[in-house]
Amino acid sequence: MSEKIIEELNQFLEGNYMAIHTYDDYIHRTDDESIKKIFQQIQQEHKHHAEILAERIQNLGGKPVNNPGVKGSVVQWMKKLKPTAGTEEMLKDAIAGEERGIEISQKLLDGDLDEESLAIVKEILSRDKNHVTMLQNLLHHEG
């Protein structure tokens, strides 16, 4: 049972690493200091989520992943081929990424998670939904 939980949490952890790397890219490419601060704040939250997930996986006797995995690496590589242009495009891309993460996380809630892991995923999901709201507000101010 716990092997399945560890596997699902590791997939979720990979998604957080993917978000960390993506926000790193945005942070380096934006000249807008206020947008950069928001990207940094969201990135810090994803790093915190990664720490919480890694600790939970260890407590279940598993070994946490420490990168975005093959799928995440492919996505990162594709982004380098066609980087997002301006601030508005980065915000739209960030919103789409957060929404994809939320969609994947929702599936975890229907999975085999134990009570404690479920509570962690729900809390992270709630924070990710806040990220979407923050990014959408910024996008409306940009546009």
C-alpha cells in the first residue's frame, strides 16, 4: 500500500520540481521587478511544498525524487526551444502550468493516499489555486 502512496507522492513532487525550474526561467527572463517578486514568492512556495512532500515520502520509508523526472525534463527542453516572449505570455504560461498541476493533483485525491498524505496534497492544492488567482490578477493588470 505505502509503495503506491510513495509513487503517487513522488509524481506530485516531480511536478513541484518542474514548477520550481519553470519559475526560475521566468525570474531570469522578466525585467518587471514586481512580476519577478511574485514569481519568486510562488517559486519559494513550490520549494516549501517539495520539502514537505520529500519528508512525507521519507517518513513512509520511500526515497523522494530530486528532479522533475523525464517528462518534466522534456517539457523544460521544449520551453528552451520556444521560450515565452513577454510578461503577458509568461503569466499565461504560468497560469496554464499551475492549472495542469492542479488537474494532476486532483487525480491524486481520488487515489490511494493515506489520511496524512491526503491532507498534505489538499493543502498544497489550495496554495496552488491561490497561485492561479494571483497570476490571473497580474495578467488582468498587464492587459
